Amino acid sequence: MSDEATPVSAAVAATVTPPGPLAGVVTVFRREFGAYFTTPVAAIFLVIFLVMAGVLTFNVGNLIDPRGQASLRVFFNWHPWMYLFLVPALSMRLWADEHRLGTLELLTTLPLTLRDLVVGKFLAAWAFAVLALALTFPVWLTISFLGDPDHGVILAGYFGSALLSGGLLAVGCAVSAASRSQVVAFVLAVAVSFFMLLTGWAPVQAFFQSWMPQAGVEALASVSFLTHFRHSFLRGVVDLRNLVFFCTVIAAGLWITGVLLRAKRQGR
Amino acid sequence: MSASLLIDARSLVRRFGSFRAVDGVDLAVSAGEVVGFLGPNGAGKTTTMRMITGFLEPTSGRASLCGFDVGSDPLAAKRCLGYLPEGAPAYPDMRVDEFLRFVARARGLRGAQARSGIARGIDLLGLNSVRKQSIETLSKGYKRRVGFAQALLHDPPVLILDEPTDGLDPNQKHEVRSLIRTMGEQGGKAIVLSTHILEEVEAVCTRAVVIARGQTVFDGTPAELDAKAPDSVRQGRLDHVFRELTRSASVDKKEVLV
Ligand SMILES: Nc1ncnc2c1ncn2[C@@H]1O[C@H](COP(=O)(O)OP(=O)(O)OP(=O)(O)O)[C@@H](O)[C@H]1O
Ligand SMILES: [Mg+2]
């Protein structure tokens, strides 16, 4: 055997047009987004989301608050708790299924980068969640009809809700990458998301306050999804700090996903 | 060897824990060669292929495809590769044509290029009747053929096929074998296929590589493999040689255990 292995097929490989920098992400995105609609998951998710959004808003909480001010505050207040179960249902299959079906072997031997795969899948799930959110627009129409809400505040609420679902999805992605089973991925994602939300929930904070120094309580609250969601977007403020917070969470979740997948290739 | 070394794997080692599944395998394949990769269950064939295709990182050693290092230039290496993984994994909820379209896009094929690649794959593997069927409803043999078609779309110079004829009926076995032979002879591709059917090696391969316990125990032409059997053996000569080659390995193992 000689050492001169010439790249004969540099030419062959070049016959395929070099794709643009986003081509891989778009390809993965299209498949994943489409996959949500070939299974009943999509329909179930949309129905549950819309029904819950409606029921919770109009029955459990009163749309017209005691001061007689029409707002969607009650509606958005329920979002973290709806997402707690619905977002892990979206993220659970993302990687767990690839492991189980063996298709990860196919994906990782296609000329796609790990970044294409991780980002493409995440964006597909996020786009689906945002689509579900957008379909709640009748709630907005209703409130506009019933009263005179501040549309800026509502828009900020939608924006914050979309960011919140993105943050929770990134958590779910990482959990899914670590698991072969969708069920395990779902349960784990709910547990982790619950923790990320709870640290900012008033009763839990009160509990911490009883024995923890104030700085500790504040530190916990500052990493809570709930705090960042409620304290800015629901007041109609799009605060840069909260925006940066959710973007950081998403970036971190995707980075961990990549690390976990790479670890799998190296055989743990 | 010639300058057209399309697959070049050097001293590949892969450990799982303390177990060496692949223990220093070299594999160099030039254009036009069809290599039959043989070995008993658990010999390390799939693991070797996974390292060459970049799915698994080797514990040590390196592999290159078309001169591009799989570790340091994975995209260029993967562009000239067509790979049928063990068990032909595919997305059960996709239709055959959707699945092929997805792979074509992922390979960077667009428009007419993609259409002709998909048409070629469907035609060569006889998938026309199941084009619109979802993959989960396919029989085992058709599923394998979809996996093969997926590997051919972009007419790659390198083909790595893990048990391509497993689960095919005799007619399809025959067709797929002649397809592989033609692609090697006329297409000038470098092809590695693993199999448990020794006649397949005589029928399609220009070279046979036998591994056992993660090590190469034979590398030569099928005729040379056959010649290793004593003349007294008339029937199943290759089976005889295979048993001799790989049994000595397992005897060693027993001695270690005792
Ligand atoms: N992910 C893994 N973790 C631990 N051990 C593994 C792993 N993958 C493979 N092995 C072991 O490595 C050895 C080689 O497996 P491999 O799949 O490469 O064999 P093979 O030659 O393809 O066998 P077969 O003919 O049955 O397909 C086996 O003993 C197997 O149990
Ligand atoms: Mg195998």
C-alpha cells in the first residue's frame, strides 16, 4: 500500500453544488416540521393547547379583571403551566426517536454538520409551538371586542410566551438527546422544566425565604423562567435583560444537546 | 497500490469499555474494487464501517474517503460516501419518495439533479410500486431496498453497505448483486459490503477481507480464499476456510478463559 492517496474525487465531490450556509438547517427543519403533521401528535397538541387556553382563560380566571380593565393577563399567566406539559411532548421525540430507530446513524453520515441537525430540529419544534400560540388569536379578538385592551401589552405577552416556549424547548432538546426513550425524555423534561419554573413561584420563594439568605433567594429567582416571563413581558415591557436571558437559555440548551450527541459518538 | 485509493483506513481501533471490538484493522480500497467484508457475528464489521463512515469516532487510527480525512474534514468525506447502515434505518412515518427527497436535499442535490437521482434510485432498486407508501408499512426486503436507494442517489464514488442483501428474496438478491458488480466494474466505485453469505463474495467481490475478534485474518481474492481449502473438501469449500480462519480465533479465546 502506498502513502499517496490522491483526492481523485475532489472533482466528483465538487459536482454537487456546494450548499449555502443555511441549506443544511433548512433541510433538517423541513423534515422535522413536516414530521409533526404526519403523526397525531400535531393534532392532539393543537387541540389540547387551544382548548386549555380557552377554558383556562374564560372559566378559571376572569378575562375582565376586578378593576374592569380588559387584558389578557390571566390568559398569559396560564401559559407557563400549559407549556410545562405540552412543550416536553414536542421535544421528547426529537432525539430519543433518532436513537431508538437508528436513524441517527443515517443523519450523522449525511453531509450535515451537528449544528445543522441541532438547530434545524430545535427551530422546527419551536416553529410548531409558535404556530399553536398564534392560533390563539381568537382570544385576542374576543377581548378586543369585549373591552379596550392595551394591544402593546398583549403583543409583549405573545412575544414573551414564544420566548418562554423556546427556553423550555431547549431544555427538552437536551434531555431528549440524553435518552433513547420518548417517555423518559418526556418525564425528565417535565421535571427539569418544573424546577426551572418553580424557583420563581411565590409560594416556593416564600419557603426558601424562611431559611435562605435573601441573596440566595434572589439568585434562584433570577434563573427562573417564571420570573423572567412574568416580571417583564406580562407588564408589557420587553426588557433587554429578559430577552438576553431566554436567548442564553436556548443557546445553552442547544450547546448541551451538541455535547451529549458528540459524547454518544465517542461511546460515552 | 494505485493512486486511486478511495477508502483508506489505517489501524482502526475501537474500544467499548475495556473490550476491543475492533483491534487494528487496515482497509484500503481503490476504484473498481468490490470488497466483501466477512466475519462471524460480533467480529467488528459494523463497528469498522461505522468508524469509516464517521458515525463512531475511532479510539485510535484514522480513515479517509476520497482523500478527505473523516475526522478532520467530515463534510468533504461524507459528500463522496453512500452508506447503508446495518438494519437500513429510515423514518417510519415518511413515504418512500419523501424520504428519498429528504436524503437528496441533505446531499445538496437540487431540482433536476435531485429528481434524476431519486428516479435512478427508485428504478435501480425496483421501488416504483411502493413509491407512495409509508416506510413503516413496507416489508423487510423493501425497507432494505429503500436504504440502498438512499445510498445511491448522488452516484457516490464510495459505497459502504452493511448487509445489503439481508432479507431480500432470491430474485432481488440476484438483481442487487449484479447491480453492485456493475457499479464496481463499470462505475469505477470503491465498494465495501458486509455479508454472511459466502457465495455472495464469489459472485460479486473482487476481494475478500475476513475479520475475527476485531482483527484481519485474511485479505485476498475470493480465489485465494477458496484455494486455502484442502483439495479433499469438495462441497462448501469457502465455509470450510471461513470456519478454519475464524475458529482458530475463538479457540484462542477459550484458552484465555480457561
Ligand atoms: N455501542 C456498543 N457498546 C458496547 N459494545 C458494542 C457496541 N457496539 C458494538 N459492540 C460490540 O462490539 C462487537 C462488534 O460488534 P459489531 O456490530 O461490529 O459486529 P459485526 O461483525 O457487525 O456482527 P454481525 O455480523 O452480527 O453484524 C460486539 O461484541 C458488540 O457486542
Ligand atoms: Mg454487523
